[in-house]
Amino acid sequence: MKAGWLPNWRGDVAGGVTSAILTIPVSMGYGILALYPLGDQYVSHGILAGLYSAIFVPITAVLLGADTPMMYAPRSVVTFLLSSIVLHSLVRSKAGLVDLGDVGQTLSLVLFVVFMAGLFQALFGALRLGSLVQYIPSPVMAGFQNAAALLIFVSQLGPLLGLRRSVAPLEIIGHLDSVLPLTLLVGTVTSLAMWYAPRVTRRIPPTIMGLAAGSGAYYVIKAMGYGQGLGPVVGAVPPATPSPSYLLGFVSLTATREMWPLLPSLITGALSLAIVASLDGLLCAKTVEGVTGQKPHGNRELLRLGVGNMAAACFGGISSGVNLGSSFANHKSGGRTGASVLVTALVMLLAVLLLPPVIAYIPRVVIAGLLAVVALQLFDLWSIQMVKRMLGREFVYWKSMTVDLLVIALVATVAIASNLVAAVGIGLGVTILSFLFRMSRSAVRRAYRGDVIHSRRTREPRHMDVLYRRGGTMLILELEGPIFFGTAEELAGRVDVALREGVSYIVLDLKRVNEIDSTGARILLQIQQRLVKEGKHLLVSHAERNRRVADFLADMGVLAALTRHRVFRDTDRALEWAEDRLIATELGETAPRDDYGLERLDVLAGLSAEECDALRNVLVQRSYRKGEAVFHEGDDGRELFIIARGAASVKIRLSGDGRENRLATFSAGTVFGEVALLDHQPRSATVEADEDLVCYILTESAFATLTREHGGVAIKLLTNLGRELSQRLRRATRTIYELES
């Protein structure tokens, strides 16, 4: 015994016993359901198969390191899939190799499917494929679950009606004269007791309540002398001490050439069973985590379930998964460790060894009534709610919901009309096609032109005039999602249209691109080659934001074709580069001009020569080297700066180590620092010289002197500063509007 089990041994014992009481009747019912297609002679074997599964899977899981109150027992969906495989691969097999009268051989074939499914599950866990199994879409699982629920319910109609032999669901109407009303009454009492038990008491599990009420009603009616109107009981359960006797049967099966034609269908069925059982187990383990707070490891759980199911098959048990009801009951009763799981297995083992005479007297209709309620509770609530909301027209994106409902209906229909394996395959195919269709609509999140949205570089008026007139030749495309074969051609079409409209600069913003394939990369190369041929420019921003995307673009030669001069850290710098080239082309300027004279400044508009001289007398000139800070965020400076030569950028610190963001870049002829001069607050950002910088500086004391001695100049200066701030605010408002619209 583990030392960690000792402090909570009382709670683990209480939880384990409670869980066992709940698990025994459920496991019996699922065992009968699994072997139901084989006929009534397999009922007792089915009961043992369900109980053995709930014994040996938990024991194996604990031996492999499970140490939580999570319980392992047969699951409805998994059990019904096994029943479907038994029906289609054995009972209706065209090979004619299965003799249902040979109980030993038939059970070996059924349990071989369970063994191979467990092997596949263990491989899923060992190869760390647990996360991949979870990618089966919800509509597929919902359709599968609804089909299983409907088929489980329909399969219990015969026993509920008291029919003496197995009758196909569609033929029941023709056998209404064989219905036993008293048997139906017992089944109804059982189902109602189980359904309404939670409203009556929380202390008795619903399954136990239904079992007790149904069995009581059955024997009361029989004692009243109406036994002939009641259906059969389970009957004698073959006494046996559990042993791994079926392992030799599996070896014999694979060594017998006559049985080889059956193996492909059995292994295919086992693979489908493993996939569904793995998904069901992972989802249930995640659900249990919300109650216990103990996080499961998906791949380890698959490994434990797989090896556990292999062990159970060797002893004669069917597939098990994570049982939610037993797990919650165990935890609620005090179970906290793997010891509670072992207690459950031990109690169930004692039941198998000591209670077969009692089990033999359980009415078949009572078990059918329990399974009927399980079937009703199995219907997927999400799909039912979607139908209600669709009928109530509550959905905005009703087309997407309609596709999901069609997938659910298709999977359920195929599962009922054909088989569950084909249904899951068809559902996956439809979902994948729907996903590709949705993802292929457009990779362009937003598109805008350079005459509407400008870079953060503040420019002199004549340069801004160029951007207003010719900025439409710059196109920025913000991309999102995957750039793959379904979206790359659409992107190429957008570029073709833009080029026909006279665009000369195209910026591709990859900030929100999470994946790119070879087709997408080749399309980017083709766009680059076309633009180069036409003397135009392709720029890319945020290429290195996603390392996987950046590495793939490098491997495909896209970054090399663009050269490092056309790959930018962010879109603002790419747009600034395009603006510089456009302005240089339009104005013919290839080199920096001389110092910007005060008389050319917009901020000094309306000042006479004498007034300019008065202002010049209070200004001081200062130079900064490239990379030098003009001032820092939080400084108490009150100076106003007028750039005579060079450029400077405004930056703010972001949360994180050394991260910063550029707010704006000021070029020659522009001013900055005016806000601190006006509101007397600390600097809100840092300004650094992008190149050798020369500034005229108006200090706070100089401004006070100007106000005192040349009030008219100060008023005109403040008026022009107000106009400058207003223009910047308007540009910011327009940019925000365009980006949000």
C-alpha cells in the first residue's frame, strides 16, 4: 500500500464501496448490451464480461500509476459501438465462419476486438497521439452519440415489451399481440424510478433506485399470481474464477488460417473502437478534472486504458472507459486516491465470486428499463439546444449552425442505416470539407490605402500633400489565419486587381498569419517576381512574429527574394519606407535638404519678420547624435523642440523586458514636446534621435519671457500650436475610424 493512501483510507473505502454499488448494475447492463446481437444464450456471459471489465481495467490503471478517484467501467457509447461491430463483423459476416453455437470461439472473436482496440489505445498513448484524437469535431461526436442513444433505446424495446424472441425494431408493430403488459409495467416502473430518483433523494444512486423498484414490482406481481405475464430473469450465471484464459484463444485465432478472412474486419472495427473510446475517455477525464481538481495526463490515460482493456479482454471483459457517475460518487463519498479504485474493484470481484445466485434472479426487463433511461440521458444536449434555438431563430450565424446540424443528422442517419464506423468517417469528411470551404473564403482581414492611413512619421506640409494626392498607390493588406492552397489564389487575385488600379507599393501584414504552406509561399514568390518585373514593390511586415512562419518563408526562399530591405518588423515601418520612396519619386528629392528655416514652419505661420526675430532671440540650438535620447519618459522637462535637421522618434515602454513601441517619428520642420510645455506634466514618452539631429528649443523660461515681452507673438504661437494639435487629432481620429470600419 502506498504511504500516501493511509491518511484518507476511511474516505477511500467509503468512496470505493459506494462506487461499486453504483457500478455493478450498470456494468451488467452494458455487458448484456455488448453481446446482445449474439442472442439470449449470451446474456449471462455478457453480465460477466461487463463486471470483469469494471474489475480488471481499474486494477491495471492503478498498477500503471493512476492515483486519483477517477473510476473505470464500461461506457454506453463505447459499448454500443462494440455491439455494432459484433453485429456487422460476426453475426452478419458474409464469410460464414462464425458458429454462434460455439460460445468459446465466438467470445474469443468478440474479445479479440476488445484486445486489439486496447492495443491501439496504448499505441495512441505511447506515440503521444492523445491530442490528435481530440480533434474529432463536436458535430461528428454529437451525431454518433445521438445515433447510439437512439439505437440503444430501440434495442431495449423487445425486452421492455416482453417479447419472447428477438424482433427487429421495424417488425415490432407486427408482434403487438405478443406484448406482455405486466412486463412493460415493470420496465416503466424501473425507468421512472431511475429518472426521478434525483428529485426524491440524493443519497441513493438512481441506478440502485431503479433496480430496487423494478425488481420489487416484478416479484410483487409474481407473488400475486401473475407470473405468466412477466418476462424472464437473467438466469444462471456460470460460476468461474477469473483467469486470463482468452489470451490463448487470441493466439489460436491468429494462427488458424480459416479465420484469417475475418481479421481485416475485426481489426478495422478495433481501430474505430479505439478512436471513439480514446476520445470518450479523454473528454470524460477532462470532465472529472473539474470536480476533483486533479489534472489528467491525456497520453498516460490512453496508455492505462489501452493496457487495461487488453488485460480485461484476456479475462473475458469488454472495453471500459472513464465512468463519470461512478467517479463523481466516489469523490463525493470521500474517495481521493487510487486506493478507492482498488476498493471498488475488490468489492466487484467479491460480487462476481459470491453473488451469481442473486444476479440470476434479476429480471431482464429491469435491466432493459435501466438501459432505456441511459439511452435517453445519452442524447447530446448541445444538438438538442441547437435545434431549439434554430427553430426559435435565435442564431445570428445560422448558416454555420445549419452545417453543424446537417453533419449531426448525416452521421446519425448513416450510423443507423449502415454502421457507426462508416458514419464517423463520413462525418469527418464532411466536416473537413466544410472547414476548408470556410477557411478558403479570404485571408485578407483588412485592406486600406496610403492616402487614408499614414505612417507615424510626421512630415512637412508639402510631403503630406504628396501622400494625400498619391498615397492611393500604396496598398496595405492585413492577412490572417492560414495562407494555404485554399486562400493563396484569392490573395493573388486581390493583388491583380490592385495592380490594375495603379498600385505601386503593396505591404503584406503577416501579424495574424498562423500557418503557411508551400502553395502559399509559391504564390508570394510569384507576386514578388511580378512586381519586380513591373518596377513595383512588395513589402512584408511582422514576418518574424511567428517563428514557424518565418522559418518556412526562409526555407522556401521568399525572404531571400524580398531581401532584408523589404522585410520589416512592423507595418508602420514598411509604410514609412513606401512613403519615403513615393515622396522622393514625386518631388525628385534624393538627399536631405539644408537646415529647415524658421520662416518655413507652419507653427510660426502669421508671424512678421520682426516677430520671427523676437522668437529666434529666445530659442537655443542643440545637437544630438544618432541614438541619443532627447528626453525620457517621466522627465520633468518643459521645452518645446523644433527640428531643423534630421529625425527623431517617440517611443513608449511596454510591459516586458526591454519592449517598446514607436508612436511617431518627427522629421525636419516639425515640432514636439509642446504638450509638456502647455500642461506642465512629466514627459509621457521617450524621444530618441534616429539620425544626427539639430533642434531649436523653446524653454519654459524663454516662453515666459516671450509672453511677458512679446505677448502677440506668444498668442500667435499658441494659436498655431493648437491648430497643429487639432490636425494631429483629426488624423488620429480618421486613422482609427478607417481601421475600425
